[in-house]
Amino acid sequence: MAPVRSTAKAGTPRLAKVFAAVNVGSFRISAMIMGETETGDLVVLGSGHRASAGVKRGYVVDMKGATYAIRDAVERAEKAAQVDVQSVWIACSGAGLKSHIVEVEIDIGGRRIEDEDVEQLLVEARGMIQPDGRTVLHAQTAHYTLDGAHGIANPRGLHAERLGVDIHVMLADGPPVRNLMEAVQNAHLDVEGVVAAPLASGYACLTSEERELGVALVEIGSDVTNVAVFAAGMLLELRAIPMGSGDVTDAVAGAFGIRRFQAERLKCVSGSAIASPSDHREMIPVLGPGESAESNSGATARGADDRNRIARAKLVSVITQAQGQLTDQIGRALKDMGFSGSHAGQVVLTGGGAELAGLDEYTQSALGTPVRIGRAPSLTGLPEAHHTPGFSGLAGLCLYAAEDPVDIRSIGTRYTSRIRGSGGMGPVLSIGRLLRAAREYF
């Protein structure tokens, strides 16, 4: 829980806990503050965002620029929430994320399973984690098995010959994670936890049934697209593609010889992944409000008419060609992970790049599998403008933080805490406890 100093007006619901989250992206840095009332209800107290700085393809490349942008986004959220926070949860989308499952079994001998048996199993599982010099972000129980039967949420009180557990482990390259943490700490904020972005987005966008039956989550960021496959209630595999919606914007800027911000506006306002017969008849002005032909930002676009307008058909053609390259990469990643053909299922698109008009229809046709758009869930206090795919990861990060953190590296011989076993979507260990556990066990 984030330490907090509230300046909220009288009459607002009393808060038992406050959580703050920061999503550090290459296009936008956003922050959200969520409260949990004494009755257990979650409410978004405030949010803020600004253009990214110092971040490229999920990596901090300019510490000073990233630190300033993080501090600015958090201060905007604090102003909206009338709450000051001292610590935040952060999402990690780059850093060479890698997901794998550790399976462990112990003999029970047919007797009733007690708390001590679960503790022994998890301690043995902890010893099976092999980070190989990388940083362990998550080591969480996905579900238990009884005599090989999967999907057991809580084995206590049941009888079995053998008790097993599947542990979901998320690894990342150490230096990029440390750079991300340092940028946050330089903004005078403590780091509560680092969460793999696909897990946070999945928590916001996917239902428990989808995660159980099998689903692919494709989070399209500005510079990085994460492709994650969930099944049996847990994240099984993950691929990061060093391409995103920013590459589509660059293609538009290059094709028409215009500024990048103009290309981004054209893509978002008039662009589409699906062509229509009327596109050839529709002319789109390149200049936006406040721009003039005489200004440096108002140069005539390549192929424009005498009023500096381009045919919408040309814009859509450039977008679909660039989007096609990214979709091809997504298809290859899904095939590599076995999520294709008869084994394919629902694909959920999220992230800022999923806001392109017609993208779900385009992707469904290209991949040959059902596709839907994943948005931030409806939360009390969440602005309508943030109920979009671009803010799903941030909302999921807050929901992640609102859960009781459980990580098997925190388990000791006097372990008495409740173990969550529902879907492998529980939160990460706080950084303080994570570092203590890492020093003790790794």
C-alpha cells in the first residue's frame, strides 16, 4: 500500500488503502491513484498523463528526461485525486521479459493435505527457480495438482497420493529494470513493485474463463508489441516484438513528408485499418487547428492538392501496409507459441495501438481467428476518456496492487498466510520484500 497524505474534501468515502501506479511507455507516461474504501469498494481517485520522454522501445534511454516525465504525470494524478503518494507500482514492458512455468510435486501418501504440506511444496518450488543471472519479477502459484489432476485452487483438507503446484515465473534483464526503478526513485517515489506489463493488461482485459480456456493478449504499444498466451489460468508464453503503433505513424509521416505529430493526428482522427469505397472521394486536410501554410509545421504534404489535402484512400493504404507488417510479426509469434490453426482461440488487442479504427476486423481477417478489443474495465471514478485500450495496462496495474501480494520467495518455515491459487493473476511481491527474498534465496 502506498503511503499517502490526503487532502480530500470532507464527505468523501473513508479510504482504508490507497494504491498508486505508473505506466512508463514510449509514447505516454500515465499515473493513476486508486483507493479502497472501508467497505472494500475500489474507486479511482485521480489520474494524469503526459507525453513520454527518455524512453525508447520500453527502455529508459535518458534518465533525466524519464524522471521528469514520471514526476509530472504523478503530480497531475495527485492534483486530480487531492492525495499525495510516496510510493508507486510500475509496469515493465521491455527488459527482455520471459515467462515460464516451474512444476513441482511431493508425496502425500493418501492422507489429508495440511498447511505444512503446502508450505513444504512451495519451499521446494522456490528452490527450483533458476534465474540464470536475470531478475525474477514474479514467482507465483498458478494452481495446484492432485495426483496429476490440474486446476485445484486450494488443496487443503483434500486427500491425495501426490500434491503438485505450477509456479509462474517472470524473468527480466536486470539493468533495464534497475534503470526503470531508478527513474522512479529519482522522482522522489519509492517502488512498491515491478509488474510485467502483459500480466497487468491481462488482469484488466481478460476474464478468468478466457485465461482458463486459452486466449492470446496482444498489447500494441508505441514502440513495443507484447504477445502473450494464457491458458489453464496462467500466462504460458510471451514474445516481445520491437514494433508498434509508432512505426505506423512513422510510415505515414514518411509517405507524405509531414511532421510526426501531424501524421499521428491524421492516423488517429481519419485513419483506419479497413478501406471503404468512399475513401477516394474524401479529402483530408493535413493542417490541424492553429497551423498555417506559412508556418514551419505547415509544409505542403507530398501528393496533396492545392489546398494541402490528401485523399483518405492514400492514408488508409499507407496505414494498412505498415499495420500489415506488424500483424505478420504477431502471427509469427503466435505460431511459434503454438497458438495457431486448430489450437488458436480468441485474440484480444489492447494498448494504445489498438485504438486504430477497424483494427479488430483487419486483424481477424489476417489471423483467421476471433478478435476483440480489450479496454480498461469500468471502475468508479475512471474518466470516460481513460476507458480505452491505451489505459488498460494502467488500470490493470492498480487492480494488481489492490490484491494481497503473495510471492513464494516470501514463504518461510512459519508461513501461515493464505495462498492465492486463482488464475495466476495475483500481484507481485513488493520490491522491499523481493530484494530481501532475493538476498536470502538467490
